[in-house]
Amino acid sequence: MGIAVPETISGEMSSAEFRSFQERRPDHERWELLAGVPMMMTPPTLVHNRIASNLERLLNSALEQMSKPWVAVQRPGLEFDSGNYRPEPDVAVIDADFDEDQRFVHRAYLLAEIVSISDEIGVPKLREPWIDVKRRIYRAHALCKAVLIVQQDRIEAEVDLRIGEAWQSSTLSGGEAELHLPAFGVRCLLGDLYDGTPLRPRKQRP
């Protein structure tokens, strides 16, 4: 989700004020709170959406086989103890027993971002890329077992896995690299996340 040309609202908001503001906005708009400043994200690319859908599908298939009481969803709102930051991950694994009208969650077990060059540009208010701030927020969540930062312009991903009380980080590159997420039953090729994109187009049927 890009933030290169975001729309902003002047002044800072608390997290409660931000949620009240969100409730008054149309459902198709996507806002995040960055250091107290509400910012509307630019619409994602089709490649971004395809990668997110592939990851969501792979996770749900594996979770069903494990009979885990979790489900993978796209773009849930997070109500973490993260001060005046309210990010929305592209994909998250959450408890499966959510309510019909629920928008926000307090618990998440995997958090993933599909990033482009614009996500890595520093935001003046933050003095660093928003994706780096998100990564720290996600890793600080006590229940989170994995954080994925997936590149959309190349087949590459950074994988953070919680091992005991510590985090183990690795970078995967290339379509044949193995993505293994033990807590979620996923073992696949990294290239599977890019199926149906220009980086890994579907073969034409004869």
C-alpha cells in the first residue's frame, strides 16, 4: 500500500479520535494513523492485490488442514497498544470467531505487508520509512509469531519468526526459495506468492 502521495488532515489525533474519524469516512477509503496524523493510503496496484490474495489463500488452506481456530484476512484494523499509530496490515492471521460487523482486532498471530518503492520512502513526520515503523509495531505485539515483508516488484521477502522470546530474521530471494511458517502450517515456494503476476504469469492453455 503506497503512501507516496497521501491525503492528510491537519492537526494530530488520538487513537480514539482517529477511530471516530474513520467511522465517518466511506468504506472504500483506507486510512492509517502515523504518529497522530491521519493519512489516506493510495490505492494498491493489481500486483499488490494478487500477492495479498495468494498469501491469504495459502495461509487459510494450511490453517484448515491444521484445524487451527485462526483465519487469514486482508486489511483488518489493529487495536494494539501502539500509542498514536494505527496501521492496517495487508494480510493478518486472527482469531476465527470474529463478529459480523467487526472491523478491528486486538489479537493477531501473523502480520504481512506487500511493499513497493513508495512504502520505503521516509515520511517527514516519522523520519524513517513507514514500513519500518510497522514492522516494529508488529514485532512488539506479544501474540505475533511471524512478520512478513513481501516485495511486489521482485520475488523477495523478509521473514521474522518468533523463536521463544527472540526474533529470527531471514531474507528469501527467488522463486525457488522455500517459505516455511511452522506455526501456520505453511511450506511453499516463495514464487507461489507471485502466481498470476507479471513476475510469475500463468501459463497459457493450448
